Amino acid sequence: MSCRASRPNGPAPSTLRGVTSQPPFDYQATLAHDGPLTREAAMAALDRAAELMETADFTDAGRLYNRVIGFNDPNVTAAAMLGLGQALNRLDDEPGAMGAWEEVTRLPRTPSTYYAWRELAAARVRRSDLPGALAAYREADKLAPAEDRAEIAGRLGWLSKQMGDTGAAGRYFSRARGRDGASFPVTPVLVAVTVIVSLVVSLGGVDGDRLGVLLQLDKVAIAQGELWRLWTVVLVHAPVAQDPLHLIFNMYMLWIIGPVVERLYGPWRFLLLYAVFSLGASLMTFAIGADQLAVGASGAIFGLVGVVVSAGWIHRPMLSNMRGFIQQLLLLIVLNLALGFTGQGIDNWAHIGGLVTGLWTGALLAPTAVPTLRSMWLRPGPAGGGMVPAFGAAGNAGLRLAGFLALAAFFVLLWTMGVAAWG
């Protein structure tokens, strides 16, 4: 396996990097030196090895880490062993890497111990050793810093569920959800509100008609500044006397896909994503759609489908049967888009707008409420800091920001096109 790189002195305290002014590092002299290294030489070797890891020179980095192992400070030796494991892992020697990490866990506890248990747990997952991974994550859980505890709990929950211990899985998942500040599902509430509003509009007589006119997507009204319609359109559906399946099918889909998105991102982020996908769907039909009026939540629901497909495919959340579920969603997307292009009275541009927004968002935003395989891939953090995910919440923030700015620019373009068409 060669899926990650490490700076082993990252987890160790800053005292391991206390030399601020050193002569140029002599790689060959350090390897050829007989006898114990001085602290300064050991620190310089760790720093140089970390630099070699960052430039993918894993063989030379491993030699330096191996040279430092045995230093009489357990913190230094543990950091070197952690780094040697990283180097071996990048050289496709996973058994050797696991052996190095296991040695770290046998030393007296150091700042590297937690990271070694995490590395071991991830390696055991890749080797389908779920009992071993569960044991390693339990050890990591005892040492985890506060900011990592929810993530570790989520991984313990997934492993417990895979091994049939649903009681433990529920307890761990409850701990993991605590980071969102709420654990109650919001999908049933959203479905109930949508059904109530749609029925009031359909069956409420004159007052219901007025409410429908106020909430529907009216492109001329939007161009004149009634921006709330970009979101309230999801609360209104076709009159039940004329087309009862419109409301029923949309709410069935929301009932199915909503809890999955909540599971991936948490309830509050789910609501935020639903609003973003509604905006993307509404702006797309505002810019390109031919009809002035539109109703329905299908565009936003297509966004939910898109985010599950994209996030599931790219970030690989550790949920059972995720791949099979994604394949079913892909088939559903194809069938519904085909029906939208061939059928009558279907706003397919809203579907496409929601879907594109969801796919793009899912690629940029890793799931935050469940562990992912990608979150197990680590890279060096800031100097003196620990390991951080190579992707996702703490990974490439700059790339994520650029992606969301591109999405915002796309929304502005659609808005401009819509105003030109309907203003």
C-alpha cells in the first residue's frame, strides 16, 4: 500500500525540535557515524527525514529514521519508529510498517503512541482484520485529543456494526453525532412540513391558492427581487387532485435519501445542503428553463442524490452497503433524467441544476459525521503539529475554498442569465 506520508516528529512535543540554528545536515555522515547520536544530531535527522518524506524519497527517509531508532529518549525513538512505518508503508511494505507501529505501542507512552494505534487500526481495516482494527481504535480512543474523539467514535461504531454488535455501534455513533449538537433526525420534520404546506395549497381554497402563488417559483417575480421563491418552491407541489403522485413520489424519495445525507453530514449540515441544492436547482431553471412557473422539491432532492453519489464514490464513507446504494442511485438518476427529457410538465433543468450542485458539493465536502477511508490517509501537519487528514475536513482547505468559489461564480452566472431572460 502507498496511500499516505508522515512527518513522524509531528506528534511529538515541540521539545523534539528545539534546535533553531544548525549547520547543513550531512546525510552520509549521519548514517556512517558510529555510536549513539547526540540529541542535536537525532533532531536534525528527524527533520531531514520528514523533508525526504515530503519529496517522496521514502528509501532515504527510512534509513534516517532507522538510524535514530534506539536513541535513549523514548519520545525520539517512538517518533523515528512511527516515521519508519510511514516510509515502509509508502514503499508497499505494509507488514514491515505495521511491525514498526506495533513497536511504538510497546514503548512507554509518548505523543507518537496515539498516532501509531491509529495507523495500525487503519492498516488492519485495509487487511480486513476487523477485530484487530477494533482493538487498535479502542486503544487510540483512550489517547485521542478532544478534536479527534468524535471521529474515532464513528470508526468504532462502524467496526462494531460490521461485527454484529449493534448495541455498541449505537453507543459509539451517538458519541460521534455529539459534534453536531443534535442527534434527532430532521428528515421526518422536513417531509411533514412539505406535505402540510402542499396540502394547504391544494385544498385550502382561495387562501391556499394565494399561499401557492406566494411560494411557487415565478421567474418574472424572482427577476423583480422576490428571491425567497428560490427556496420556498420546494414546499409546494402540483395540486393533489390533478397529480397526487408528484407530492407522493418526491416525499418518498426525500424520506429515503434524506436520512443517508443526515448520516453522512449530520442534521444541521443536511438542512444547509438542502437549501444549497434548492438554490442550484432554482437558478438553473431560472436561467435556462422555458416555463415561467414551477413547483416541487425534486430539484433539491436530485441534489441530495448527487451529494451521496459523489461523496460516496470519492471519500468512501464507512457505511455498510454504500456501494450498492450508489449504484441504485445512478440508475435512478439516468431513468429520471430520461423521463424528464421525454415526458411533459417536468422541469428537467431544475433536476440537472440540483444534481450538478450536489455532485460538485459532494466532491468538495467530505462527510463529517461518519469516518471515511480517505480520512485515514494522513499527511504532515504544520511544523510541530500532528498528522492531519490528506483530504476532507482538515485536508486541502485551499482547494475546497476554490471549489466553493467556483460554485458561487456559477450561481452568479445563472442569476445573470435568468435576469436577462425574465427581467
